Amino acid sequence: MSERAVELEVLRYNPETDREPRFQRYSVTCREEWVVLDALNHIKETVDPTLSYRWSCHMAVCGSCGMMINGEPKLACKAFLREYRGVIRVEPLAHFPIQRDLVTVIDDFMDKLARVKPYLIPKHEKPLAEGEYRQTPAELKKFKQYSMCINCMLCYAACPEYGLIPKYIGPAAIALAHRYNQDSRDGGRDARQEEIASTEGVWECSFVGACSEVCPEHVDPAGAIQQVKIKSTVDWYKEHLMPWLKK
Amino acid sequence: MAEEVNRRPYVREMGWRWIFRHPRYVRYMLREFSCLFIGGYTLIMVWGLKQLAEGPAAWQAFLEWLRSPASIVFHVVALGFALYHSITWFNLTPKAMPLQLGEDFVADGLISGAHFAGWAAVSLAVLYFAGAF
């Protein structure tokens, strides 16, 4: 198996001793087919056990290992070393506070995710005896792509609006709210609108589109946000110009 | 929830360099900047209307100014920005207005293509009523 010499420049921050983060250079020999996460694991095992980062599945499913690789938000488990030339710069996800080294504080996202109620709120509760909620392939297709979100937060690191206006609910949370709004079994749209149709919701988005470009699961949060904008606008006109319709 | 400890997280300042982090942000900022030129063009139109209301001499002076090199340069640049904004915007329409017919979604190219066709039709109509042909 062929090997390659790799130089990584990793942003380090120890909250107990450092006033600010600094870059540390590691030179390691890696296998040709490794990803950045393999290189980090190799460094942790053989060079520097103090290096901190999150990871779990190593197969782009858990969404834990999001980090900036040469300035782009990437899953470290999906970023192949062979695709990079020269020194590979690894930093924590942009726009999130740094907890330690490559570990970020994600409380803000977790809070926003909970606020948009990303779960089915059935239109009518029906007893088990009536059987399952049925759905046609067309109804499934309407929301399926949004359900592929793995909460990796790469879209937040790509979104300058979120970086500039931290109150913004952000791409993934809105895309997930939209996913449930689009679900034929769901009746929770009104409850979610309060969060996502607010100023801090879709209206902070100026359609940069970076969220959809960096998504490792090919979800289209930018599309979801624009669709919510259009539907919310239609709601507003219905409410103000045609009050007799009552939504 | 566990007891809150002083974790001393480090917050990075964003600054303005993010614009150059990736070409997509430069493209986005160009689209945003296009509003300055389109806004400027609109102001010139309003100024033109004012000159028209003030009589033939004022209108003639406005037409003279339109032929000046500065005006021509501005109009060429504004046209470039207007085209850039319109084309990138229409290319984004499939994201904002997906259309599901039966099980499948209509191809992106058809949705943006319909917008381009509408744009062409309206432009031709405006040119026709302006007496261009």
C-alpha cells in the first residue's frame, strides 16, 4: 500500500493555558487512501495524545467530525488526503466558539434545532387500532432530501449570515422544520412558523447559497429557506388582504 | 443538565476576509453590489422624468448628459451588473419554486428556462412598445 508524507497545520486552543488559539504543525506519514480524520487519529495515537476533536462513525453518517479544511467546511472523514496539495490547514468549524482544539461549542445550534420542533406533530392523533399513517411515494419524495440532514453544522460554518448575525436560526434547523412542514402526516406548521418565519428565521437569509454547496448529504437548505419565504409571504397576503379565508 | 463550569470558549472575530475565503462569496457580494448600480440607474431615470417635466431645454440637457462618456461608462457597467444579477437570480429559481408533477420534480432547467423565456418575452414587448422595431 502506498504512503504519502503529509503536513497538517492544526489550530490548537487549550482554555486552561492559552489566551488565544495558535497553529501547530504535524508531519506524519499517511496511507494514500486515508482521509483527514485518519491523519488526525494517527497524530493522536503516535505523536500528540492531547489533540482534541470530535468524531464517531468515520462514514459520513454521524455528523461529528465537521471542521474547516483549507478554509472549507468539510467532514474530516470524507476529506481524502490525496485531494490536497501542500500543507493541509485544519481548523474548528467557523462561526462557533472554540471549546478546545478542533472541538466547538454547539449549544447554540442544539437550542435552535429544538426550537423549530423537528419532529412529527400529527394533524389528528389516531388510535393504534387504526393502523399506520400511510404515505404515497410522491408524498415521500416531497420531503425526503431534507430528512438526509445529519446535523453536522457545515452549513452554519459556510453561512456568512450566521457568522455575522448569530441570532439567525440558520440553514439546517430551517431545512428540518421545512422537512416536517412538507410531510403529509404533519400538522405542526403553525407552531414552527413562529420560529422560522420570524426576523431571526428565514428573513435573515440573503440567499448566499453556500449552505447547499457544502452539505455533505446533498440537502438543499438554501432551497428550503426560499420556499419558506414564499409560503410565509403568501400567508401574510392571505391574512391581510383576504381575512375571510382564515388560512 | 450538568453544572455549568467555566469553559472559557474562544470566540473568533469574523472580520471581512470571509468574502475572499471562497469564490462563491465573491460572486455573492458582486450580486449584492449590483443593487448600487441598479439603484443609480433608477435615480437617473427619476432625474430624467424631472427634467422632462421642466421643459424642452432641461430635457435636452439631460439627453446631452446621457451621451457623455461618464454616462455611457456607467450605463455599460450597470447593464453588466443587471445582467449578472438577473442571470444568477433566474438560475436560482428552481430552488425557490420546485414543481412536483406526479411523483417527480420538474427538471431545474425547465423552471429557470421558463423564467428566461418570460424575461425575453417581456423585454421584447418593452422594446416593441418603445418603438425599437
